[in-house]
Amino acid sequence: MSRTIKRLLLTHVVLGFLGTTAVQLAARAPTDNPNIIFIMADDLGYGDLGCYGQQTIKTPVLDKMAAEGLRFRNYYAGCTVCASSRSVLMTGQHMGHTWVRGNAGADASIQTLRPEDVTVAELLKTAGYKTALCGKWGLGDDIQGNTGLPQDQGFDIFYGYLNQVHAHNYYPEFLWRGKEKEKLRNVVQGSGRKYGSFEGGWATTRIDYSHDLVVAEALKFINTSKASPFFLYLALTIPHANNEGSRGTGDGQEVPEYGIYDKLDWPKQDKGQAAMVTRMDRDIGTILQLLKDLGIDENTVVMFTSDNGHHNEGGHNPARFDPNGPLRGMKRDLYEGGIRVPLIARWPGQTKPNTISNHIGYFGDLMGTVAELAGAKAPQQCDTVSFAPSLLGQPTKQHSHAYLYWEFYERGSKQAVRAGDWKAVRMPMFTGKTELYNLAQDLGESNNLAAQHPEMVSQMEAMMKDAHTPNPNWKPRGAVSPKQPEPGDGKPRF
């Protein structure tokens, strides 16, 4: 399907907003085509925020945002690593259907959305929204014949990183502005690993901190778009580590200053990890204040989440922060710690303050949710359930998934499915033994119930079979999975 045909098929969803004047937009009701800001951290764990149980890292803004809005207990990333999780988010298709199903490394040709893939941004453009991506993309790179660049996938404005490995470096030599490189004042020492148009490495001259530049661009977009409905996808790189930098300098937690953690008797990597999260928290506060100053606070729904579970990279000590809280596992696991993530939503006047939702949802539901908020219709080939009723305090109107599904192609491969309170994990994909857990009784996934419930195992394996469609670019690779992570303590934090 060509991109022209795709857009023609989408244009029927909403036409009334295309001729609306700025005066009419300023007077629109808060629930009529609200502004939508979706903020996503990178490798932030379920337990990394104070409102999700964190005791050491300070996140006062996000804690206040949760107190003023809604926290989800059972919200999941699209996958357990970067690119595939973002593919699920943008297309509304789970891992058995979405096109990009993993991190491709140097082979950017298989980490690229196709013309026929419909993104959340493309849907919202048909509803009259201005759209911007500030931060990290990961679904199209600077290669010949590329079809996945942000401005070919529905974004009016793009500023940031295309490739997720380039995004490791917080002091890069350049960022992308649209389809052009914008040179920065940093000097980078290469690591010898080539990724398309750049070489992974670490900065020997550190002047322009990319996170600050990305946030400034997001603030600029909000300012210039305040008169019309807008969608801002703010894909932050914090607190992902610079893995190349940790080899070059011994410190992958790159941040301009340690702030409130500076005088603590911690290794610099631990100070950097905490300082990145608190810096991000501060900048989200700046965004929320700008919405108030512009008088569009009540017309704007703001959501915050993370692309997958916490990492153990860059030289810091995760044990200091307990980033997965009660959950088992971390990034690259399909246990809860690898895929269950925070979701905070704030919409003054619409979302009830200090509420908690037990609705089971995931990244693919952003498509259905924004479609409902914008009065549009999600593409038919989606695995999406709108959680707009939960945002609006109408849990009795909230529909549920029959199941959620994940697959992962690295480290010997694995699959997982959740249906109600039941969770199944199979390693390797298709052929391994299936583990079974009851999350209502065993949040830390410490008690495998497969032997006691063979019928439930069969049902979960049938769901896995139903969910998976083959993809020529993605086949299980790797020999043997590493030692499995220890179970979590299973004690809820809120």
C-alpha cells in the first residue's frame, strides 16, 4: 500500500477540525480534541519513581503529577527493549504483529517502519492535530531507501536521534532536525562501531547536553502550537546509559551535574543515575508549568511512562535504588520487571486526582486511546483498547483485552502472555517449557504453577500461537539464555 493511499484511507476519520480558526480552538471544551503529550523515559524501572515506591531517587514533580491524576498498576511496555517497544507504541500492534520486533544494531534496514504502517501521529494528523517528536525515534535511520523517518510517518516536526545507539551519547556531534543533521559543539571519540551515519563513542568535549536541547525543543513546540490541538511525543533518553561511554571513560551515566546527590558518598555512576532521573523530573515540571501559563492546562492530557524495565548498564549499581521494586527481572526479561512500567496520566478537570487504576493495558493502547479522544477511528489492523474511560473516571465503560502478548528474539528468545491474573512465560520461543504464574497471588513470579494447572498452560500456549505471525526479518537468535533473574519480593508498593 502506498503512503498516498494510506493517507486517503485515513482522511475519513475526522474532517471538521481542518478549517477551524484559532479563536474557535481556544474556546473548545477540554474534552474536544484535547492536546496530547506523551512523555516516555528510557530504561526507567517500575520502582524508579517515588509514587511507585522509590525511596532514594527524588521525583517530586512526577509524584505530584500522580497525586493530581491517575496511576496505572498494570500497564506494560510494548516489549522489553527499545525499538520493538516503540514500534508497538506507534502502530498499536503487539509484538506478534508489529513490523519492527527488536533492536537491529548496525542493520538499520530491518529496524524501519514501512509506508503501509500507520502511526499514532498519522492518525492524529487526519484529525487536525499538529504533531511533533522530540527525542529518540528508533524506527528508521539515515539509509538509502528508508521509509521510516519520523516526517514520513506523520510527524510535522522531528528533533533528536534516529538510531537508538546514537542516542546512547548525551553529548553527540549532531542531532537531527527533520531530515537534516544539526551540528553541535561536542567532540566525540569513536569506538570503532559504525551505525549508519555515525560512529558510537563518547564525548571528549562536552558542551551541548542533548536532553536539555530536546526538552527546549518540546517547550518551543508547545508555545507555537497552543492555538490548535497538538500531539507531542517526548521520547527522552534519560536514564539510558552510554554503553560506549562507559568503556571510554568508565562512566556511562552522563549528566552535566549531580545536583542534590553531589556530596553523597556514592560512586559517580550511581550519582549520575539518580541525577538523570531527578533532572528529567524537574523538566517535566517546566512543561506542566508552561501549560498553566499558556492557559491550556485543562485542554491537555499528559501521560508519562517508560519504554521498558530498568537497565544494569553504564557502571551504576541497581541494587542501590531497587528499580524493579516488587517485580522479578529487568530489561531484556519478559518477567514483570522487564515489561511492567509506570503510567501516570494527568488531565485537570477530567482525570480524578490521586486515583489508581487496575486496568490491564499496554503501549498498543495509545492508538485506541488517542483515536477516541480525537474523535477518530483506529486502523483496523490494530491490537488496541482505548483506556480513555479510565482517564475520564468511567471504569464501568472500560473494555479489556482478552490477553496481552510479547515476544523477544535475543538471548535464546522468549514469549509471554497475560490473561487476567494469569501470566505465562516460555523460553525459548515456540519450543520451550512454559512457566505459569498467578500475578494476583504472586506478583514476584516466584511460584511456577505450570504442573498444577496444565489446562491453563494449554490455553496460554494457544494464545501464544494465535498471537504470533511470522516476520521474515525476525527469527530467534542466540544460544542459551543467561541465568534467570531472581524473583521479586511480590509486595505491592502502593
